[in-house]
Amino acid sequence: MVAVRLKDLKNKSRIILALDDPGKLKEKKLLTNIANEVAGVKIGLPLVLSRESSDIINTLSDAGAYILADFKLADIPYVMIKTIEGIMDYVNGVISHAFIGREAIAQLLEFLRKHEIELFLVVAMTHKGAEEFINSLAEKFIHIARELGVSGVVAPATFPEKICLARNLLGDAIILSPGVGAQGAEVGSAIKHGADFEIIGRLITESENPLVEVNRINRIHLSILSSLNSNYRKFS
Ligand code: BMP
């Protein structure tokens, strides 16, 4: 498989489609059309354990989609690597938790680099309970991400201050941000706070016309990006 980096897909779209329950997107042509309009597709356990999983993954691979495997890995390196070995023929990127610590992440990263697969670390989460434990350690996780030079991090649109923190500490590493749409944050809000991509699931998969919805979101992102660029030019 040719190595693809998510950062090289920023001109295509700023949407990472979360395909937890594909709904209408089980239809091959629709899924192919949508794969052509988003930067990447995130798949996780709900999809991989479903009956349609292999058809959907084949469609995505045939469409040349960037496939991000989100099993939120959080285990000993041996088990994380075994898990990836089962899917590495078709994935371009992998998400793991950061709380497993530097040493385990470094071992996972070494394996992924050999296979030209990108690694993204969860540094904070979107749901309310995230404030109880994980989000209070976000800064430490971001430092680990920077130190190890992973491709990027996952930071929540529902707690945008975590996106700002990650952007300030990470320079130009990629920030992926879930929480837009079904979880309450507005489309484009994460990008305004410094994220590169918005991870969006149900807003698209449960919409009346998912392709129209993807195009609508792409247009919102474009208009935000062009106003951010013109503001930037004003001050530079
Ligand atoms: P939705 O847009 O339907 O809420 O989906 C959000 C997606 O982002 C889900 O696939 C979920 O696993 C992921 N996600 C999240 O919602 N919060 C996080 O903190 C981290 C995630 O990866």
C-alpha cells in the first residue's frame, strides 16, 4: 500500500467521516461518492464487528479512501501490535489512547512507522465524563505527542480550549476534532479553534441525504478557512 499522509489531504476536505453505523451509506455507489468528497473515513469496532464490514471496507479501499482505524488502542504493546496486524493491509492511520504512557506508545509507533501507518493520540475527549479524569491530563498527553513526533492528536470540539492548547503546543501537527453535530458543537467550530479536520458521524450518516450534507459541511469549512486566511493576511 502506498503511504498516504492525512496532512496531504487538507486540500480535499476537512471532514473525517465517522462510519459507526453506516445507515444509507451501506449502498456502494453512495459510499463511493461520499468517500470522494471527504478527507478520510474513520472505522471502529461497531463497523468492524458488523455483518457488512468487509463489503464496506472493500468499497472504501476501492475508492482509495484514507482509512483511519479507531479502536482507541489502550493495551500492552504486544496486543496493540497484534490488533494492527489484523487490519494493516487496508488502514492508513490508527488512533490510540495517550494514557498508556510514553514507553508503550513509542513501541507502537516504531511498529507503525515500519509499515508507513500514521498514529494519532487521544489527548482529551468529548463527553461530559471526560472532565472527570482524562481531560485534566490533556497537557501531559500533548507533550508526549510532541516528544514522540506522532502524526497528530484527537481533541474535542465540545471543549475547544483543549484544541487551542494542542495547537499552541504542537505547532503544525494534525488535530482531529470530534464532537461536531450530534454531540452539540457547531460545524466549523473546531476548525475556528485550530483543528485541521472535524470528525463527523451521525450528522452525515443519519441525514436525509448524506452526500448533500457532506457538500454543505465542506462549503461551511471552505468559507471559514477563507475568512481565517484573509484575517491572517491582514496581520502578517
Ligand atoms: P458523532 O459525530 O456521530 O458523534 O461521532 C463522533 C465520532 O468521534 C465517533 O466515532 C466517536 O468514536 C469519535 N470520538 C468522539 O466522539 N469523542 C472523542 O472524544 C473521541 C472520538 O474518537
